[in-house]
Amino acid sequence: MKFISAVLCVSMFRSAAAESCPDELPGKVELNGAGLAFHYGILENDQALCGKLVSDTEAWVGFAAQPEGIRQMIGANSVIALPSEDTVQQYTLTAKSAAGIVPTESQTLTDTTVTQVDGTTVATFKQPLSDNGLTLTSNNVYLMAKGTSNNLGYHAGRGFVSLDFETNVISSSTGSTEAPMTTGATESGTTPATEAPPTPTPPPSSASLQKIGSVMLGGSLLLIAVLTI
């Protein structure tokens, strides 16, 4: 019983733990002629967006979201990867100049990385779908951009893209899988503990029997005495 309780605790802990984004993501959009692609997928259990920006040059890269129908840069909630600072952070775009790119007070990204190999730039992040007052859905307007260098400045390429959140879902079974626990199941390489049979209750001792007999006999005698009176 103690073994089963331990397995249940581990299973509950794993189900409650946050999921990490997989290396391979189901969705992909590209900016034509810009050498910039965005790979993405929706973590079903965590309700989060997994994103990967891939540029064919060494430069800063960015991704941003606007509410439905707003096709402009100003006011967008953005994610910008700066290789020169080794950061992937959230910003609010208040103007088209570098001074108008303001770090968001609440930084909610996880699983952030930015790497450069063989003249390319790859940035990854995990972002909650409900984030900083904006809910990310397929109906939002999304923007992508890349710079001319690793330092934040004017973009070399930018454009609007559409994302499909309904089709590109990452189920909880992606990655390592866990076999469902069944009664009597054991983990590989372990031997189930055999439960000792219950210890039989010893028969009453002769002294106990004598005591019980005397009590019963006393009760009978008392009853007889009452009837006699």
C-alpha cells in the first residue's frame, strides 16, 4: 500500500507541473523574401503559445500581437530577442522609434533562448495565451520582424501573418509518454512488494474461556435466583 501511495503522489506531481515546449512545433509561417520564419504550437494543458523565430541572418528578431482587426505596429504586445544582450523579453510598442519600445512591466515568458549558429539566429519562448491584458487566438493580428544587426534598431524586414491555433495543438502526449497506472502494475525493473498475509487471530486462552463461562454462569444463576424469589 505504501508503494502505491508513492506512485500516486509522483503521478499527481507530474500532471500539475508545467510542460516545456518541444523542439519540433507543428505550425509555421514565413515572411516572403525576408528570410524569417515563425514556428509555433499551442500547449493544450498549459494554455500557452510555444514560439520559435528563425532568421537566415545574425540579427535581432521579433514577434508581436494585436487585437483582431488592428494592423499596425503601435500598441502591439511584442516579444523581442536581442542576441547582443542574450535576452528574449516582452515589450510594448508605443512608437516606431527605438525609444518607443518599452519593456513590459510583467514579464511572463518562459523557456526563452536565443542562439546564433552559422550565420543564423534562433529564438524560442513560451507565452501564456492570456497575457498582459491580451488573449492570443487565431483571430489576432500578428507581426514578425528582423533587424540589420544584433542591436535593436530599424528592421530589415517586417510583415503581418495569420496563425491557426485550432489545428496546431500540442497535446499532453507529445514527448515522453507515461503508461497509465493499473491495479497491480509495476514500474520496469522493480519487483512489487508482496503483502504479508493477515495474522490469524489466536483462539481465546483457557483462562479467558473460564472467565466468560463464569460470567455467563453467574448471569444464569442470578436469573434463577430472581425467578425463585
